[in-house]
Amino acid sequence: MNAPMSPAVRPDISVIIPCYNEEENAEAICRAATRELEAVGVSFEIIFIDNDSADATVAIIKRLCAADPRVKLIVNSRNFGQMRSPTHAIYQATGRAVIGLCADFQDPPQMIPQFIERWRAGTDIVLGVREVEKVGAIHGALRKMSYALAKNFGDYPIVPQATGFGLYDMRVVDATRTLAEPEPFFRGMLVETGFKLETIPYARPPRAAGASKNNFFALFDFAMSALAGSSKKLLRVPMYIGAFGIVMTFLMLLGGLIAFFGGRPIAGWLIASVVQFQFALLFGFLGLLGDNVRIVSERTRRTPLVIERERINFADAYVDAGRP
């Protein structure tokens, strides 16, 4: 752990770069981000957060930190996943706005000046939105289903094709912090705050080097965690099914009544109505149980996003120099 640093001027921009086995990209993305930020003329810090890489990523970033105090590093004690680790780094930022950036150049650093321009014009959230890519039929169907579920069951709308690449004013970051989400779906939380939001479309460039860490199971896990973290309505689906079951029970009883007055057998109708009523009660209680679990969770969440092993180039205090 580094020795405490003296107070420094609060930077205008904090750039967050999550890493996991990015030894081939870490130095290049740092240089690219630095070039764009210096061209705009803002003060800045670049915060790498490493999710327990097994390669030389940490050693490379440590050299960058030694050469430039504006480059900072957080090393996690283990891999805390794609949701918790980047969000933790965002909450360590000291700039008056934060930019989220992937290490593999699939988020083009060349868009940083556009983000800052819109922020200076008064926009609180500026998100890059990827143009729709050509993918296989199965991948495309799963993507559509994911967005459909988020649209119909999410508690707030999400921005399709937005990955979190963009700029967020520190007021927005502070607002998301108060939500205290243990599994933060950050790009959904941005929308939940209700701050002014703009989008800028871009074509996704190819990965600069190395292999993607996202296989089908990683993406599926991320999607399910995102849906669970951004949707209270989903917990109430069993209650809706139970309510529908009650309606069906009354219809079956009505059918049995009609059959009785028509001189037809009613045993089948009665058995069906009893079975339907039991399923309705089961789903109703499941829905109530799920909603109560949600309420208890919201009242007791205190789980840390990550546990740090080490951090480099972080100061204890900052002096705010004002808006650029």
C-alpha cells in the first residue's frame, strides 16, 4: 500500500478502465486515452481496476503508474465479476465527471472529446450506443429476448446497445451510489437516476489484441444478473400467474355449474377447478415470498462490491478547482 499523498487538485475527468488479462492492451489504451484527454485540455486521472489477472497486466500498469501519477491502479483480491469491479472503480473516482472505457479498444477512445463536449454543454449522462452488429440467428434472437425482458419487466427503461461506454457527471455517480446495489447493473442505474441523457452512435471496432473473456455462459450470467438487479416486477410474475389461476378456477366452476344444469357429468370440472385453485395458491404465495425477499434485501444490503489487495497513486484529499 502506498504512503499517503498530499492534497491535489481535483481532476476534471476520471477515466475508468477495467482489466482482466489485458497485458497486450493496457499500455496502448492508457496512451490513447491520455492523448485524447490532453488534446481536449482537461485535467484527468486514469484508474485501472484489475480483476485478479493471471498475466502481466498488473506489472505493466504499475510501470505506467510509476511514470505518470495521473495513472492509478486498484488490484482486486480475486475476480469479482463484470458488474461489481468496474462499479467499485467508478466510486473511487475523484473527477467531476467519469468516463467508462474498455481496455480492448472496442470502446473507441476517439469519442472522449465528444463526450466531454456534450458534458460541457450541460448533459449529465452521455452514452455511446453501438450500431447494430450482424450476428448469428441464435445470438440475435437471444439479444432481442433480453431487451424484450428488460423492457417489459424492468423497473426503468434501458438504452439498447449501450454498454456503459460514456460519460457520467459526478452528481449522477453519487446518485447511483446511494442505491447501494450489491450486484450493480450500472448502465441501468444511470437511467434510473433520471438525469438528462444523450446518446452518440458508433461502430464497434475490432478488438485490438488478445481474446475476449466473454463466452456464452459469461454473457448469460451477466444478462441474468442485470435483469435480476434491475427488475422488481419479475419477482411478482408468480403473483400474476396466481391471479390468472384464480380466474381460471372460477371459469371452471362456472363450466361445472352449466354442466350440472345441462344434465352432464360435472366431476371433471370440479377436479380441474380444485387442481387449478391449488396451483393459483402456490404461485400466489411464491409471488408474496419473492416480494418479501426483495424488501428484506433492500433493507439489509451491506455487501462490499470488491475487496482490494492493493491501490497505487491515490491521494487522501483533493481540492476542487472548479468547472472547466
